[in-house]
Amino acid sequence: MTIDKSLKVKAGGTSSRSVLTRVERITRLSETDRWSEGSSAFGLPKVRVKILQLKKKKKKTKEEDEK
């Protein structure tokens, strides 16, 4: 059975996540020297997640195409 076109999401799961797993947080904290190897994996500090926003391309008008 297929999904109706109106129910499909255009991005299709390509959006960035706003929450990191514990392993991802530990790797980011260790890169910035905020976590050491012997520290507890519980109660980790918050880690900012950078969200990429793509700029939309401007549509060319007919006048610009003729030049």
C-alpha cells in the first residue's frame, strides 16, 4: 500500500535534529575539552546544536535572461 502524495513530507527526514544522543554530546564536549575520560556520563552540560539554513535562490526575470 502506498502513501498518498498529500501526506508525504517534501524534506523527507533531511531536517537537522535539535537533540543529540549522549555519545554525540560526549564527543563534542571532549573536542572542546569540557569533558575528561574519567568523568560521569550522566548530568552532562548542554551542547548547542548548529542548525543549517539554506538560502533560497532568486528567480531570474525575463529581462535578466535577455541580457
